Amino acid sequence: MESIYWAFTHRCNQYCSHCYNHSRPGGPTVSAREAEAVIEHLPEAGRLILSGGEPLTEPEILQRILLAAGRKYGAGFPLALQTNGDLLDEASLSRLLDSGVQHISIASQDAYHARRNGQRERLATLLTASGLIEVEVGDPENRKPQERTFSFWGATPDLWLGGLWARGRALRNGIGRDDPEHNVCARWSGALGFLDDGSSRQEIAIQLTSVYACCPGTVESLGDVSQEPLVDILNRHRGDPMWQALNRGDPASMGITAGVDAAYARRRIRELGNVCLWCDEYFREHRGVAESDCNTATEAWPDESRRRPLVPSGELASLASHD
Ligand code: SF4
Ligand code: SF4
């Protein structure tokens, strides 16, 4: 498998208005037993990205995961940590590097993260002083064995919010633009190729212990990787025409064999403004997945629609224009 993305915690020191998985102070984290079971059930992989939430809010579980990953994959394995960087200091960085982290991805360079001012300079100085080399997001150099690297990125409209995250607080707060032509499903982070073993585009996303074909996450997960091997979970879904359509990055075709034609799906995508919202509708209305059937990770993504956004859109707009 090319890449495994694991958000092992939804706990965060921040409460960003654009967060796609409802991470927050006090959010859920896998238990120590679940963490070790997940690592045990992962297959050989090209890289493992640990994310959240903010992984550094859970240092003990993170350390356990890093040790278990080190035992499983060995030294020099492309182990990456995605962090907002707020809690990264000399001591925590040293522990991460000693535990085998090869790449640090600072994912907070945008208008929505509260502590962004001056942070890039502080972190660049810290990381460079420890011998890490800055690379661009997506640069193949960040996978060079034995070389430790870091990158900065954030939720900019072109990279992240352009029709991508119809999820979590980003959806609730109306951040991101409706774009029915933006087919995230056929891009990296979408479902394209998730079943294609050996393909360079294969990535699986895990939220807590629930497995998804894509980062946005479907209403129904593929399975629980704390309970069974990831390969077994994927194998169970290979013959399903719906998952095959998503594997082609073609959500408009996900219901064809169930009698929901692509023309109807394309119309609904246009009306809903986003392919993932159509995908959600299909699961609920045509596949009979009720809210109560949803996996544990989805339960951890509560409907916060009745809560007032913490950051009003006017203030957000002004933050964005000053950045
Ligand atoms: S976007 Fe990142 S930093 Fe902000 S609440 Fe979500 S996980 Fe935390
Ligand atoms: S359309 Fe469905 S499977 Fe594809 S990226 Fe969106 S939520 Fe995932």
C-alpha cells in the first residue's frame, strides 16, 4: 500500500472554524489497546502519516504508536507527522526524531488557525536547527529515505477548500466554495485507487479506528481496523460495484447497478454543489445507511449544526484579507 493516513485523535488545542473532522479540545482519541491493534493490523506500506486533531495533545498515545510503528516497519521508514505546530518545541521535536519521525508536515499556514502569526519563522528555525530540510508539499524529495524533512501548508482555496471539504465545521460554517465540477473523489485524498494494490495513488484514511476510502470520509466506513487486518477489510469490499465506482473516482456512477443512473447523480451533484454531499445522500437514501448504523468515527463527528460558529464569517473574512 502506497500511503496510510491515520487521524488517531480528534483532540486538538484549537477549535478552527474550518476543521473537517470536528477536532476540538476534549475530542476523542484511540485507547492504547486500540492504537497497538491498529498498527498490528496495518499492511506493508510506502508511508504512514499520523494526524489528528493535534497529535501533540496526546503525547503518550503518540509515543506508543511511534514505538509500535518503529517495531513493525523498522528504522528509516517514511513516518510522517501532521501537526498544527503550536506545541512543537525543542523537547517534543527531539522525542519525535528519536522515535523515527522522518517528515513533519505543518498544516496550519492559513487564515483559519489562530496562532499562525510568527509561527512559520519560529518553526522553520527550530526544524532547520535540528537538521531537517524544508521541502514543498508533494515534493518527492520528502520521501527520500534517511533524509528528514518538513513542509508548510494550509487550507487555501486552491489547495484545500476549493470544493474539497464538505465536512465538519467547514461545511457548517460555509467555508469552501460549492463547486460541482471539482471532483475531489478523483484526486489525491479522494477515493481514486484506494483498492488498487501496488498503485502509487493508493491511500487509505483512518479516522480513529474506522477505515475510509478517502480523507473526506463516507457515511459508512469500510470497517474497524482495530478489529481486523486492513487488507481483509479492503478485500471484503472489492466486489461491490459501488466501491468499484468510487475506486475509479466516479461518484456519479456509484448507484448504477442499484438503479440510480449517472444522469440523475450528476444532476444531484450540480444541485448539492459538491460530489461528497451526493455521496452522503446516496448512502442515506439509496443504500439505507441510517445515522444509527454509522461507524464510531462518524459518531465522533457530531452534528454541530445547532451550535453557533465560534468565529463569525465577517471576522474570518477580515482575517483572511490581512494574512
Ligand atoms: S483544523 Fe487542525 S488545528 Fe484546527 S481544530 Fe482541526 S485539527 Fe485542530
Ligand atoms: S465522493 Fe464519497 S468516496 Fe469520493 S471523496 Fe467524496 S466522500 Fe469520499
